[in-house]
Amino acid sequence: MTYRERRLRKAERLRGWADKRDLKNLGWANSWRETPAIVDECKRKDHKTQNVDVGPPNRGIENVVTCEECGYVYRYDCSD
Ligand SMILES: [Zn+2]
């Protein structure tokens, strides 16, 4: 399995997990005018978040970030 395939499988698992757990979806971080309180609080508590790079090659780099403890998921595009 290539690195990219492994990465995509991990992302799929994470998405499936997020759907099952009904996580709070914060959308795209790039469109936030300010960081949501839940994310600030999470950083303050120094939680272990999962950050998976799922970027399809032809549309920039997409990352999915989740925190199991807070129960949120958001994406960001680091191509800009
Ligand atoms: Zn958290």
C-alpha cells in the first residue's frame, strides 16, 4: 500500500468515526473569522487532537482535525 492509500484509509476511518459519534462539525477553519470557543478551550487543556492530511492532489491540501474529548471535527485547507 502506498503512503497516499494509507493516508486515505486513515481519513476514511476518521470520517466514519466522526459520523458515528455525531461530532460537532465546525466546518472549514479557513472561513472562521475567529477561533470557536471549543477549539480555544481544547488548546488550553492541551488535548491530543488527531490531524489527518486527506488532500486530494488536484485541489490543494485538506486536513481533518478532530478532538475525541471535546467531540468536534473541522477541516482546513493549507493551500492558501
Ligand atoms: Zn479537546
